[in-house]
Amino acid sequence: MNKKLYRSINHPEIFDYHDSVFELDHMDGKELAIYVQGLNICSDAEQNPKEYDLEIKKAHILFCGVSEFTYDPGRTWKTDENGNSIPVGPEIIYREEKAFDKIKKDLLSGAEIYSHTIVEGDHYEICGSGDEPFFLISFKAQKIIVEWDEYLRPAWYEVTKQFKRELVLKTQNGEIPSEAHFVIHYDSEELFSSDNVADVDPKEISVGIKIGGKEYWGRGKECDGQDAFADLQKQLPDGVALKCCLSCRYGNQSPFSNAFDLLYCMKDVIISGKMDLCHYTTDTVEANTRKRCYTDVCEDWAKQSDDVFVYSDYPLYLEK
């Protein structure tokens, strides 16, 4: 095999194997060699030139000094009369030569990998599906070499980011604690052309909450995501309002940026226009003191109104 541009030796922890596909190159009593599609490398790996995880176009993994193979094809499960899951039939685990044959058969057909685990030192476990609908391969290897030539795109989980935040709802019966679910989509090609996710604007932002077992979602196309929050507010039942910095009369955007999830609290300053914000958003001490996320809230929250200036697109989107 020709020498590859990138190489990692004995650092399997810098890779994410979930949803990758393993295909056998060769396998004998000393080595297990596989080609891998869909392998991702972590952002902090020295071979990664970006500040986010990347998908490798095609990698080659060589396990050297392999021994103690086992192969667990998994078991069929059923639900008993009490609703408990119980296994059907005895547990079967193949070892050494029989395991060797089973592993070879799975990898020859191309196996989808769910996880790769370092159990202890040189002991590896690979979980996936191939010829069998589920398998768990276990073996020891004295050395693991991963080589590749190029990157294909950002890892799939970098293109769609998801996270949750606490969010307070104001209702006619008082305040209700809730949880906002964020889904942020980036353009894969645009992200790949940049070194850092922070330098790329989102293409679509969704915000969802659950009230009384029912989900409500707001969706927006603006990079700052304020239109998504406004869309969410419009979906909510009458008498229910988002109580957060974004809906507060003191929560102002930066006059120099449309960054997502970034506001500045001006509850102790009278703001009559956009330019009044310049000092407070550029001075390091002032800016760090006043920075807020959209879902933050405090006891000084006050509803936005036409008689108090706030530099924010949120009330404008509510009117659309």
C-alpha cells in the first residue's frame, strides 16, 4: 500500500467510528487490516487542520499483533407477560478460529459500525451489523495504525448542532419552567471552506418547547435566530409568552454583529438609538459584564413596548 499523507499510531481515541463502514483488506494470525468509509477525526487531533470534527474520505486501519478473538452474534429478545425483555435461547460466543471466520465473513460484506471501544489498554471491542444483524467483536492488538490521504467534509454531527437550554414561560397562572430544544443547520460546503464553526452563519435555526405534552416549534432562516423565536412565540397558546432576555426591553443586539444567541443587557443605561450601544459592546469589561444568551432571564425582566427603545429584530419579526 502506498504511503498516506496522514498517519496516527496507537491513538484510536481521536476518531469517532459511529456509522462508519468497515470493509476487510486482509486478515491473518498477525494482522487485521480494514478500509473505512465515514470515519471522523476529532477537532483536537494534531492531524486535523480545522477546529471542528472532519470526515475522512477513506481510511485504512491496521491492527498489528492481534490475538484472543471473540465474536458475539447477539441474541434475540422477547417481551414476557410482565413487559420485561428476556433473551431467547442460550448465549453463543465464538472464540479464536471460529470467531476468526465469523469476523472475516462480516467484514467481507461490509459492516456498519455502531461503536469502537478500548476496554483496557490493548483490548478492543467493535460493535456493529454485517452478515449478522448485530455483532460484538473483541480482540487484543499490540499496535493500531490509521492512515488516510484526504478529508471529505465536516462530520455529519457538525452540520446539524443540537442542544437544550432552560427557558421560562410566562402564563396567566404564573411562570412555568420549560426546556428549549435548539436545532441549528449549517451548509456543509460553506463550513468546510472555513476553519471554525464560529466563522460560519447558520442556514436554518429551529427552537422547540413542550407544553402539556404538546410540542411547539419555531423556525427561521436568519443567522441570528431571532425570527425562529418570534415564530415560536406565534405558535404558543394565548396567554403564554417567552420570558427571556430576547423578549426583554433591556436585551439589545450588538450594533456590529448579527451573531446568534448574543445580547447585551442595558437595564442600567438609557438607550435611545443604535449608536448608544457602541461603547458597551466594544469595551471588553463592559461587554463581558453585559453579555447574555437569548434564554437567560433575571428578576428585572420587563416586557418590550413601543415607548422604550430596544435594538432588536425580535419585536419586528413578531409583527410580520
